[in-house]
Amino acid sequence: PALRRLSHYLLAHYQKGTRPVRDWRTTTNVAIDLMVYAILSVDEKNQVLTTYIWYRQHWTDEFLMWDPAHFDNLTQISLPMENIWVPDILINEFVDVGKSPHVPYVYVSHHGEVQNLKPIQVMTACSLDIYNFPFDVQNCSLTFTSWLHHIRDINLSLWRQPELVKFDRSVFMNQGEWELLYVLSHFQEFSVKSSDNYAEMKFYVVIRRRPLFYTVSLLLPSIFLMVMDIVGFYLPPNSGERVSFKITLLLGYSVFLIIVSDTLPATAVGTPLIGIYFVVCMALLVISLTETILIVRLVHKQDLQPHVPEWVKRLLLERATVLLCIRDRKKFSQNRMQNSDISRQAENNDSTAKLTPYGCEDPRECGAVGGTRPTLAFASRAEGSAALQGVLHEITAIRQFLEKREEFRDVAREWLQVGYVLDVLLFRAYLVAVLAYSITLGTLWSVWRDA
């Protein structure tokens, strides 16, 4: 009976269409508070942040006061929100009506203090910066203001101290992708085209993405593929396996980019740094494959190539070996000296191995044989001369073939040495470029994350 009498006493002649003050010059002060419960989604493409907050309002209604002694010492009562005056405080960044539960009642104390407590699913516009993805920190604002009443009618204030609001994570669900860092509050007045001033209370919700999932699924596979590309330089340059290995890596990286393309955030105003990282890694793989094709072309099918020019020998086989600190650079000159010595020795052996026209190594033996058997030697002289000429012709052809093959081998060996030195030079330049790129990205990400 006390609740019914009090409710009838308060609402019998109450007019909810009028601001609840007895003097119109009195300003209604609305104290608001906010607690972030969960970060539901961050839509980078549409620049929309969806949060779930616990929102509280507190104001004084001068027409909802009573003496508790007349109503069985009741000091607080819940009344339907539709039957009393409620301030028209909205969120400026509001873009859509979320699935917020409807709370139909408010609490009213005997001093006229009204408390409106309700959870809200807020879908607000936010300028999301994804350049540092997945190490990005987002700062989104929730601006509460009266849509109609200026500051002389409705003024806003903060229910709690700013320090308590800033680090309040008592109700935050912190098991999702985003981590709540802090909530800043700021009060200010603004006017539109020199009209009356309006009061607004801004809450800056600062959140940070947890990068572990993206590090494991995006960065580590890319790093592993780049490491395998560097290891592929240790394959022999004169084998065709390096080209097929590099092509396989490039194909695998292309498939990897297709798979992760849906994971990367996309906006119409910018590209995340990790997307640039993937593009540069793809470019490095293409450069590595081009270098491999160049080296393989240089050391392959040397039979159709001329001798190595002297300036190339001086530049690569002498100076570059010293510059690159190649340990076996002495073998290059030793191989060339051994090849020339072998050719000269073959010529000397060939000149000393010539036979006499009679097929004898010692002329005295031929003279002795001719003295004892003049008739037999004379009879077989014509046949032996023809046979000997045929043998000498075949030996000469074999010698020319061996000399030609040895010359081809020398050319192939020289081009192989040039290709080896050039491969070491390009590999070290490629390695320096990859290391410089990795250090630059790591430094930028660490600096931005700390900032």
C-alpha cells in the first residue's frame, strides 16, 4: 500500500513534457558515467566500432520529492521511465541502433535524485588507423550531449573522478582480440554557427589489438619462406635445382598471400604496413629468382660461349675475390696455370712420340734390320708406309679432338668461376638488403607500439 500511494502521489499531477525545475532559470545538472563491458567488433572497412557499455545518468527532479515519514519510511522507489522526464542525451558518433536490452524503470530517491542505469550496445563511427596492424592502438571517442537543450538548461558533469573512470576495468571482458588500455574523459562547450553553447562530455576509449594470433598466422610463415629463400643460395649455381626451388618458393608465397588476403584489414584511405611488407617480400623473391636465372644462364652451355674477357677476369677473379674475402680464391689462378701446363706437356709428349717412317723407335735397329734383311724391308716398305700414314692420321684427329675438348673445359671452368664469384657478390648484397629491411620494419613497429 505504501508503494502504491507513493507512486500515485508522485505521478498523479506529474507532467513529463516539462523540464523538472520550479524556476526556469535553474539549470538541470546531469551527471553521467561510463564503464566499458566488451569490445564486440572493429570494422576497419566501414570505420565502425561496436562496444557494449554500462551507462549511468543522475539528475535531480524537483517534482519527485516526498517525506519518507508519510509513506512508511520509503526513501527510494522505481518508476516507469515512460512516465517521467528524461534528458535527451545522445551520442554524437551513433550510427546504428544496436541490440540493447530495454530497461523500463529508473530509481528515484526522496530528495528527487533520479538514477537511470542501463546497458547499451553502441555502434559508433570511429577514425580507425590500421597502418600499424597488427600492433595498432585505436582511440575512439563517445561524445554525450543534449541534442536540443543548451548549457543554460542542461549541463553535464562526470559522476566519478576522472582517475577512477580512466583505469576502471572491473567489468571489462578481456578475453577477446582487443585489450582495453584506459578511458579518458573530457568536458567542453561548443557552439554551432555562433548560436547558444552546448555542453558535451567526451569519453576516449583507447584499445589495443593483441598481435599474437596475427604474428603466428601472418608474420612467421612469411619469415620462414624468406629464410628458405636465403638458404636456397647455398645450392650449387651450376645446377638447375636452384631455379626450380626458387620458383616453388615464389608460388608458395603467392598462395600464402591469397589465403591471408581476407585476414588483412582493408580501408579506402590507406594500406597497413604489413601489406607493404608482404609486397616487398614478394619483390625480394622475384629479385632472388632473377639473380638465380642470370647465374644459371652464365654457367650453363659454356660450349657456345667465347672465352671470358680479360677485364672480367681482373674485375671478378682477382679484385672481387679479395673484396669478398673468398677463401679459395687461389684455386682460380692455380686452375688456369695447371690447364696451360697440361696443354704444353701434351704437346711435348706428342712431339717426342713420333715414329720413324719404318715404325721403329731406334734408327740403329732399323739400319741393322735393313742390313740383314734388305729384300724383306724393301718389299714391305710400301704396305707399311700406307698403314703408318693411316695411323698417324687417326692419331692426329684424336689429338685435335682432345685439344678442342680441353679448350671447351677451360672455357666452362672460367665461366663457372666467374659465376661463382658473381653469385657470392649478389647473395651478400641481397642478404644486406633483407637485413636492412627487417631491421627497419622491426624498429618502426617497436617505436610505434611504445608510442
